[in-house]
Amino acid sequence: MRNWEVLRHAALLLGWGCAAGVALAAGGHHGVDDAAILEPGTCELETWFTRAGAGERLLHAGAGCRVGPVELGVAAERARDPSGHATGYGLQVKWATEVAPGLSAGVSVSSGWQAHVRPRYQGTTVSGLLTWAVRDDVALHANVGRDLVHGAPDLNRSGVAVEWTPKTGWSLMAERYVESATQFVRAGARWTATENFTVDLSRAHSLRGPGPSNWTLGATWLIDRR
């Protein structure tokens, strides 16, 4: 594979997977994470499929568990475009706590690797997280962070989101964020099919930058080991 193709696949994984393959927020594939972690004794499985233009596809599978005061996650992603395909792997550590009634803050650190290239290590993302529960049915989220890309200039990332639960079992989300030198807006909906199973569908629209607009369909399973 030519060098420019390697760089293209690395950028694809970085842009869609939060530093080459891990995006283990409660929001799953969304660009803005929340300042919350799993409860003690619980784990989570998630998967999503992203489709963009020009034959670009990405399949994600991940798992996370609460371990002491933090949430630990692992993930793998398979990305494909007309020039070929790439596989990435990621690890994440996330911590969050309530700092005031209805206000939580946290930190997320995720690192990624890509298979079949040298060097495999692609980079690390560090983000500060903030969530404000305005009402029982409305929450605001804000992120600010940095992609520490291996062998390339580092990139800023940031975003804000609003989440609204108009009725039991349904929530709607809108967000504006910057990721991989691209400005996006996203709108989506989440259906809570059962207490431990949810389905997400969203549309991300690229406003400015190289990242493509895309559709994503995802599912999450909560496993209670208590």
C-alpha cells in the first residue's frame, strides 16, 4: 500500500473513531461525550455502522466496564473506502464525578493503533468533559480536548450538545463539534427498547473541512454483574 493510502486510512480511523478506534461514551458514536461513567459492577457492549459518501464505511465494536473509580474500554474498527480498507484498535480510560448538584466533570484518555502498518501506534486523544442536567429531561454536554497524532500535527477537538428526553424510552440529541480539522453538526435519536438495550440513529453533516458527512446506526447492551 502506498504511503498516501496508509495516511488516508489512518485519517479515516482517527476522524470516525476518536484517535483511531475508540469512542466509548454513553453517546456511543456521537462526537460529544458526557461526563458520566458506568455504575460499579456493570459493563457495556456496543456496536455501530457508519456510512459516508464515495463508498466509505466503518464498522465499530467495543466493550467497557467499571473498574474501581474509572471506566475502562476496548474497541476495534474496520474502515473501508474505494482505495482499500484498514483495521484499528483502541483503549480508553474515563473518569467522571459530580462536582455540584446536577453538574458533573470528567476526563477521557484514549489511544489507538492500526493493523498492518508501521508504526502501529496512531495517537492519543485527551478530553475534558462537562455535563449539566438542566432539568430531569434536558442535559447539556461540553468537551474540549486535543488529538496527539503520532507523526503528524496535533489537532484540537471540542463540542457542545443538548440531549432531550421528551417521553419515556426516547431521547433526541443535537450537537456541534470540531473533530479531525472538520466542523460537524449532528442530530440523532435514541430508542430504549428494554432496560438494558438501546438503538441509536444519527446524521452528521460536515460544515467545513475534509471529514465526510455520514449516517450512523448503533446499538448498546448494558450488562449488570451486581
